[in-house]
Amino acid sequence: MSRSKSAQLDRKKLFADPILVSTIVLLLVFLILFIVYPLFVLLIDSVYVKGEGFSMETFRRILDMDRFRKAFSNTLVLGGITGILSTVIGLLFAYVDCYMKVRSKVLKRLFDVVSVLPVVSPPFVLSLSAIMLFGRSGIITRTILHIYDANIYGLNGIVIVQTLTFFPVCYLMLKGLLKNIDPSLEEAARDMGASRWKVFTTVTLPLLLPGLGNAFLVTFIEAVADFANPMLIGGSYDTLATTIYLQVTGALDTTGAAAMSCVLLSLTMVLFLLQKYYLERKTASTLTGKASRERMLITDKSVTRPLTIFCAAVAAFVVMMYIMIPFGALFKLWGRNYSLTLKWFKYVFDYGGMNAFKSSVVLSLIAAPITAILSMIIAYLVVKKKFRSKWFIEFVSILAMAVPGTVLGVGFIRGYSGGLFRTGLLQGLYGTGAILVIVFIVRSLPVGTRSGIAALRQIDKSIEESAYDLGANSGRVFMTVTLPLIKDSFFSGLVTAFVRSITAISAIILLVTPQFVLITCKINEFAEKGSFGVACAYATILIAIVYAAILLMNLFMRFFGTSKKITEVE
Amino acid sequence: MDKVSKGVRLENVSKIYTDPKTGKDFKAVDSISLDIAPGSFVTLLGPSGCGKTTTLRMIAGFESPDEGEVYLGEQAINALTPDKRDTAMVFQSYALFPHYNVFDNVAYGLKLRGVGKEEIKNRVHAILDLVELEGMDARMTNQLSGGQQQRVALARALVVEPSVLLFDEPLSNLDAKLRVSMRTEIRKIQQKVGITAIYVTHDQSEAMSLSDQIIIMNKGVIAQIGTPQDIYYHPSSEFVADFIGEVSFLKGVVRDTRDNKNIIAVGASELAVPAYQHLENGKDCTLVLRPEALSVADEGALPCEIVLSTFMGHYQNYHVTVDGALVKVTVFNPKNKKIYKAGEKAYLAVENDSIHVL
Ligand SMILES: Nc1ncnc2c1ncn2[C@@H]1O[C@H](COP(=O)(O)OP(=O)(O)OP(=O)(O)O)[C@@H](O)[C@H]1O
Ligand SMILES: [Mg+2]
């Protein structure tokens, strides 16, 4: 028995559809050139020495560096602590949300706000405000507590800031899982005489365990890959991401940086594969059923009160940290003189700020629609089509999620500064706005693809088949049926890509040229120098831009959204 | 419609799938051959998982066969994509475009064919009249009842005047009453436009009432092809007999053939059955007995014992044993007939003409 004939026919049919074939080819070229190739070059660079051939020399060299060994252990420690703390706090939030009667509307709203913040938040923001709150001239440390030598810089600072940044991701993941636990399981345990705590430890927690592992790994990867926060608040606590950056910009040793990048990449990649192909599957298999009924919410005050108060305090604190930013831009001198002024904003616009805004906005506006369309096309091919290279397209575009920005940045430097394989081919790309746009696209593609896949799985496949059957080719089917049905998802992908691009830092900070200064680089520059007023002014405007984009998205969905109509049909 | 409809021919078509659990390949459709005449209404009938949908989807072009060739009219179409095949499918889930209204749904295929605006309008309205949906053209599809949605799906397929209409259990989402009225509707429209229709169902009454020909499938192979009467009265196997309608089987031995009759011994008794096919003397055979062709009486061909006797209103339902084998009997209009009770001994009266021998 062999399936070769149908495979051959399928191929024939595929090639009868030129739009489809050229789309696939273009996609493959894009993914290979801008994701696979830069990472591949890093590997080549670190094991191939010119004139000597294959050699582990570079690895030996970096392994001999104290700085590198320290950074490596620092990275693991940081990932571990941030991962655990974020998962625990995320679990508390999810538990309160799913199991407790929260009467206060304000609190509900606060939970919602907190859960979207990390998606839209520019990097640095939490670090900036943490410094302004707890630093040497921090409001809390200096002004209120009169501590004059407070030190927020270092591991503690990074952990606090990263935990507050990443726990909402865990919250959302775990909330989804808790909602799927059938309440009757817990009621059965309760009925057999288990106390509430016993139910939690013997039923809820074991069911949730793979999910918790999943959340931990996701945060671990994020924390390890994070560049902005360790850069700003890390002080002398260097992680792999910052060490790689310094190796490029300070030591001017891109080969060493390439080898370090390989180490960091292997770390995130292994964890990501573990998470994706083992834990995620396990989570799905233990928690398949939908909850059959509404859960009886916990009303016992001795349980609800401390937990809700804790969560409310954390949430309020996060929100307050964002509010600090505009204030930081409006006060004359943080820590000393709290009278209002517009001088920082004036400074921004007097010294090239406008340029930075223009580059950031324009480049992001170019990247966003390309990303959105690309990710929808990838999602469409992955969900609805059969062809040989499909696994590759899916694998690469999702795996890009696990590539730390710094690593990608080094990859682009090594891969494109001398053209493809240093042959000079495509050399013109390096140092242009185009390469920044490409990096933006690569960085947002996985997120868009993932949500596109989720949206497309919702659509009954026979709807598209019937269009196909009536005589539409695949391009036509995509434009007239698929895209209109996932309009909402497409638009939110568009805005997400825009927001991610305009707030991106880790990959592009290595690639910017004086011609294209970006807002995030400016924030980094001034925060590093200790000019918090200017940094805050930049950050405030950035937050305003992001917020406007999101408002626009919500407006669009309200007036042009289709999802509502479509779900009613179900 | 001025278009000539085309026949469909399958020659030794197979489809191999990989079982996702065991990872082993198996033939979901195993070397089937069919020849469907232009303009006829054919149903594919069979138990769940027997390969009906797969067969239909190979005709539509959504799946590629691993062996054999599919012909539309005289043209081999294996390598054509669905959009290039002159077939139109009506899906079980209707598959209406939720972002279009009724008119745009029906007009979709016409627009793709570059038909002029005015003509699209006329043709859509004509088809909507045909399926009795006039005046509904501006509704969104979610403002329609299930039966109306089904008719929009039918109109959308019909309006492009395909050579062949394909249906995959189009009525299974409707309630029983609507199912019956929709199926007469479909048959009426099909006959009116004279189009070839291939209809997948696992509802035997649907197959019976609609079809010119029924194709019974089992485990990827064709068990029997024939008119509804053929299949009911002369099933080719126990599977087919059992799948269509109620049936009981009795084991017997062929004793003799004379005067165009086969003499068959069942236990100590003998039956003379019309000889449709040649049976060798001395061979074991199986009698196929439809319950409505049997009755219980004080005298008859085969002695039996009543095991169950239930009053069902318009008939009396008996289970009897003949020579140890269970036989079901229905006696219609039992009011003025003798009713036997469980445990009584009686005879099974058989209309010899209605017995089929396997
Ligand atoms: N894509 C697929 N991959 C693997 N196996 C498949 C696939 N599609 C169908 N099958 C298997 O092929 C066999 C035939 O499936 P098919 O859908 O044709 O059955 P069917 O006769 O239409 O059944 P039903 O009446 O339940 O719709 C089944 O065993 C099914 O599990
Ligand atoms: Mg089926």
C-alpha cells in the first residue's frame, strides 16, 4: 500500500494554483533569509575560524571569560526566580478570578487592565518607575523613608520588575486552565470530606501541574531573553542578553557574541521545545473537558479577604508604576524638586525627538500590515492546506518566538553586515530602515501566526471548501471568505504588530544607525545617563501612541467587527 | 437549464489514510468502481466510517485517490483542483458564508464565472424562487431557519449549473419532519433540472425514497449497487439485507431444483422458493426473511414457538423460534386476527415468493 499517487496528485493540484505556489515560495525565502539564515550564521561563526576551519576555539575562549560564566549562572538564577514568582502570583490572580466572588467592579476592572498591560507595555517602563520609586532619589526610599543610599540596581531590581511584567501572562494562561476544570471534580472531593485546602492540594493543583510548568517555562524564557530591564536596572548584574550586547558594542567582538548567542539560543530553544511539545500537550490531555456547570464560588471571608487584598495591592501597584511615568516627565528634578514643568518635553523636541518619533512610527506602520498579512497567510496555509514544506513554515515561524531579540540582532549583524555569507550579496540591506522593518516583522510574526491559527481553527473548513468547490482559486478563497471571517483577528494582529514594533528594543538596538534613531533607543540612552525626566517624556509619548493604537482597534471592532455576527451562527 | 448533465465514473478508486493512533496505513476506500448515468439520482449508503464521505470528496476533488481514476463524463479529472471541476457540493453543515447575505451567497459562484450583473440578478432570483425562498435575498444567513439555510445551500450549488451535484448528509442537521419534506423537495428540484446527483446518507429511508440507484458501502468496498427494490428484495449479502430494513435469517440446505423452484430444507420441513439464481444441490444456504412477508398461523410451512408477542397498534410484533433460530414477524392490522401468546406453539406462514436465498 502506498500513498504516493495521492501525494503526487496533491502536488499536481498544488502546482495548478500559481498564487498558492508563489506564496509558499516567497514565504520560504523570507523565513530562510531572515530567521533561519541569521541563526545559522551564528552557529557557523562560533565553530568556524577563518583559515583554521572547524574549531571549538571561540567557545573555549568565551568559556574562559569569567564574565561569561557569571552571566550564564546569573541568567539561570534570574529566570528561575522570576519564573517561580510570576507563576505563583499569576496562580493567585487566576484563583481569585475563577474561584472567588469579587463583588467590586473596580477590582474586576483592575484585573483586566493588569492582564493587558504587559502586551502593550514598552520595555523599560517598569524599570524606570522602579528606579524612580526605590532608587537613590526614589519617592518611597528617599522622600518618604529618608533612605539616602537605597540600591534597587541588581538582581532584586530585575526580579521585581520582571515579575510584575510577566505574571499577567501566567495569570491569563492559568485562568484559561482553571476555567476548564470541571467543578464537579472538586465537589466530589469536598463531598467525601476534604477541606478546601485539601481539595486545592489534591485535586486542583495536580490537575494544574502541567499548566504551571508551562507557565513557568514561558516566563523563564521571557525573563532570560529580556534585554531592556536587566540593561536598565541590572547594575552590575549582567545576564547573557546584556553581556552579548556589551560584547558587541563594548568589546567589539562579534564572534564572541555569536558564540554566546548560540548558548543563549540553545537554552531558550530547548526550554521552548519542552514547553511546546511536551507540557502543552500534557496540559491539553489532563484538562480536556469543558466545565459542565458554573462553579460555586468561595465566599468564606477568611480565605477571600487576604487573597483579594493581596491581588488588589499588586494590581494597584502595577498601575501606579505606569502612572509614575508621565509624572516623571512633568517634575523638575526627580527626588529633589517636585514642581511642575514642561521642560523635559521641550528638550525632547528640541534635540531630535521628532526624528525618533517619525522613524519609530513610520517603520512600525510599514512593518505592521506586512506582519499581519504574513501571519494570516502562514496561519491559513498551516491550518487549511497540505503541502510538503508546511511543517517547516509552521515550525520556523512559531520557533522564532523562542529567539531572544539580542540573539537575532547579533545574527543580523553577522549575517548581513558583509552581505549574505560575506559575499556582498544583499549588502545594501544593512544599515537601512528596511532591515529594521524586517526585524520588526520577524519579532511579531510568531505572535500573529499563533493567534491567526487559533482564529482559523474556529472556522468550519467546509465554508472554504464550498467556495473552492464553486470555482474560487485559493487566492480568491483567502480574500473573499477567509480574511473577512477573521477580520477581527487580522486587525488585532495588525495593532499588536504595530505595538510590538514600536516598543521593540532588544534586537534593533544593535542594528540602529544614526539615520534611524528609535524612541526605545532614546529612552534607553537617557535612562542610562540618569536623565529620567527626558526618558519619561519619551516614554510618556510612546505610551500615548500605543494607547491611541489600541483605542483605534477597539473602535474598529465595535463598528466593523464581524466576529459577533459569525459566532451567532454557530 | 440548458446544460447537459454528465455522468460520473470511478475506476478502481482507492484512498489510503494513516490511522492517527496506530500510524498504520489503511484503505478507507478500497478499489471501488461505479458508473453513474447522467441525470440519475444515486445515494451512497453505509454505516459510519465506511468511506462514503471520502468517496464523495474524491469526486469533488478535495481528496486525491491513491489508485484508480475519476471521470466526469468522458474526462479524467484526477489532477483537477475542486475549483476546476464542474461539480457543486451541498455540505452537511450548509457551509454558508456568514459574512454574506442570502443573495451574495447564491451569487458567489456566478461572480467567479464573470457573469454580468443583470444576469446574476435574474438567475439568483430564479433559483431562489425554485427553492421557495423568494423575498429572503437580503437576509443574513443567521436569520434563517435550518431548513431555509439548507435551501440556500442548495440554491448556491444549483445556480452555477454544475454537471453534478454532490450532497454529504445534507439533511442530518434538521429535525425528522423537515427532513422528510426537504428530501422530497430535493428530489423534485433534481428531477426538474435533470441534474446528476450523488447523495451520501446513512439514513436508509432517505436512500429508499430518493434514489434511482443505491450504492451500499461497507468498510471501504461496495457491497451492492441496485435500485431500491433490488436491494430490498434481493440483497446480495447478509450485510446488505441486515443494513436495509428488518430481517431474519434461517439456515437451510438446497435439496433440489425443479419447475423453476429451489427446494430448500429447513430443519425437518421443506420450502419451495422461486429460483432467481442457480443453487447447487446439497449446498448450505441462508434464507432472507422480511418480517412483513411472514405471519403466524395454526398451520404452515415451518413449525415455530412464540417467544414474544407485543401489540404495537397498527401491527402485532412476534418473535418466534424456528429450529432454534429467532425470526421476527409483523402482522399488520391485528384487530380481527388470532393473537398468539408467548410460549404457544404455532406455524410460520411464509409467502414463498418473497423469500430470498443467499
Ligand atoms: N483525514 C483523514 N485521516 C485519517 N483517516 C481518515 C481521514 N478522513 C477519514 N478517515 C477515516 O476513513 C474512514 C472513512 O471515513 P469517511 O469520512 O469516508 O466515512 P463516512 O462513511 O463518511 O462515515 P460517516 O457516516 O460517519 O460520515 C474512517 O475510518 C475515517 O476514520
Ligand atoms: Mg461522512
